[in-house]
Amino acid sequence: MQSKHNQQLVPIAKKLRKEMTKEERHLWYDFLRRYPVRFSRQKVLGKYISDFYCAKAKLVIELDGSQHYKDGNMEKDTERTAFLAGYGLTVLRIPNSEVNKNFRGVCELIDAACKQSLSQPDG
């Protein structure tokens, strides 16, 4: 398996950090930034850039806009999830619509996933 860090993607990740979507900004500034376990934004993981990543909980959070549900993008997301799972990471895919309509529920889902991962013997 290739290296977990791809130096060529770093400039793109930096750009994405500056140009976060409305939903990414909401989740970051109103929940993840102050979460007790550290999360990173737009983290390079192999050949991908994850929206949010928690190394300690081995958790990746991907916020999916409507483009993820058409034109073969679901297959690309499945490949991406399998790639990240190869590193022992859990991927939570959350539709942007859920961030907008059910923010508290999204935060509770992330919190539960983190706590479950951290409670594992190797977590």
C-alpha cells in the first residue's frame, strides 16, 4: 500500500482549507474545532484528501454534496472508502443536507463514532 501522505496533494489541501464549503465551515467552527479529540481539516491520506480526519479515533468524515450521488461518483466514493479502510480507518459519509437540516444529529453521530472507536482495545 502506498504512503499515507502524498506531498503533491498538500497545496490542494491548503487551498481547500481556505475554500471550505458552507457545510464544512459549519461543522468545523461549530463542533469539530473544539471537539475534545483533535480533528484535522482537509487531511492528505494517500491519494485522497479527506474533509475531516481524527488520527486518534481512526475516523474520516466526508461531507457529500449532491454531486456525490450522480454520474458514477458513488462508485468513486466506494473506492475511496475501501482505500481508507485499508489503513484501518472508519469513514463516515454525511450528506450536506443532513448538516443543514439535522446539525445536532450529525454532531451526535460523530461523537458516538469517536467514542466507539476510542473504546476499542487498539483505539
